[in-house]
Amino acid sequence: MIEAVTLDFGNTLVPVPGTALREVVAITARAMAERLGPFDPGRVLGVWAEERDRQFREEVPQFREVDMAQRIVRILARLRGMPAPPEDARWDDADAAALSDPAEAAWAVDVYSGAFVAALPAAPGAGEVIARLALDRRVAVLSNWPLAATIDRYCEANGWTPHLAAIVVSQRVGTIKPHPAIFAAAQEALGGPPPDRILHVGDDWAADVVGAKRAGWRAAWLASRPEDSPLPGSERDESVEADAVVASISEVPAVVAALDA
């Protein structure tokens, strides 16, 4: 019997098309330009993109999550005159932080988080699936995401929180899927069910399916995502076999029932 189900967030519970995410960033950039500047909004957007890409180059190969507040601090440092380090060098984050106040970064992060929650609708049926699964088993969100507060806020705004046993996010754990540490953290948060009685559902083959199977879990692959999504993704390979393949989140209760049988 499947005792617990974990669900990925971006492109599983919540489709993240590129157009929508770019608008979230644009809203944040305009707010930063007005309140923390004045800066040219276009300049803020350009520096944002460069520092986002730098963080992914630095952190993802080490299975570490990028940090949104760190990104904001680096952006503000550049906008206020600090030159960016060469591409092959890391920031001196202590020096960068001297050019902003922690409250400024916290405010910008909150703007970004609020814009994301307001702009991106959940996948059709996501809330109903969470509530249905939670009737007779533990359900959690298990996600790579640079801002755990956004997922907390999204789940609360959509009425999912009462049905969730846990929200496990890479920013809090300190490592990203497919690293076994984040699956171990989720298993503990769910009360320690046997690994083969946990089903994880996600759209990223390497992070979600390979990661779950190597942790001894069951895995269902959501084989669809917005074509222009900027979120990391990977191609299906033959390294592991998924327990199920679904086209939408609404198919998950049927998968659980089949695995229970």
C-alpha cells in the first residue's frame, strides 16, 4: 500500500510557462527600480538575468539550491556601483551585502513571492487531487525551489495547507533533487514510512524519477510541461523505470489505486 505521496511543485502542481515567470520578474524589477533606486527597470532586468544564470552555474552542479535573497543583494550591489566578478570567480558576498540593507532584500523577495502567487494558476484539478489523496494517506510537497516561502504562501492561498503533512523545499534542506538527502528529509517529515510505500510525482526525469527510485521510492513521471518553461528539466532515459507515466496531475489518484491493488 502507498502510505504517502509527495508532489513536485513547479510544472507538476503549478505549470510555470516562461511568459508568466518573466512577468513576475518584470513586476519585481519595476518595484525595485522605483523603491530602491531610482534605477532603470531595463537595467534591473538585465542584471537579474546575469546573476540568476551565475547562481545556477555555481550551485546546481553542487546539488545546492540557489538563494533568492543572495541574488537580490548581488543585483543591488551592481546597481549601486560594485563591479561583477569575472565569470570564473565567485562574488565576495560580504562586500556585496555592505551596499544594501537586509530589509531591502527581504522586501524585494516578498514582492517576487507575492507576484508569483498572484500570476500563476495551479494545474487543473491539483487542489482536488491533494484533498482526495489526503483522505487516507499522508501528502506532501517535495520541490526544488529557491524560495520556500513562495510555496508556503501558494499552498495557503489555494487552500492546500490543511491537507499537507509537510512542505519540503530544497532551500530549507540545503540540497536539491535528485540528491538523496532531500528525499531522506521528506521521508522523515512524513513520519518515516518505508521507502517503497512512498510515491513521488514530478515532471523532471532526473530530479524526480531517478532521484525517487534511487532512494527506494515509487515514482510517477508527469510527461508534460509548458514548452517555454525556464525551469530545469531533463530527458527520459533508461537508467531507471518509472512506476507510472501520467499526462496530468488528475491521473495520480488512479495511479495510487493501481499501486495499492
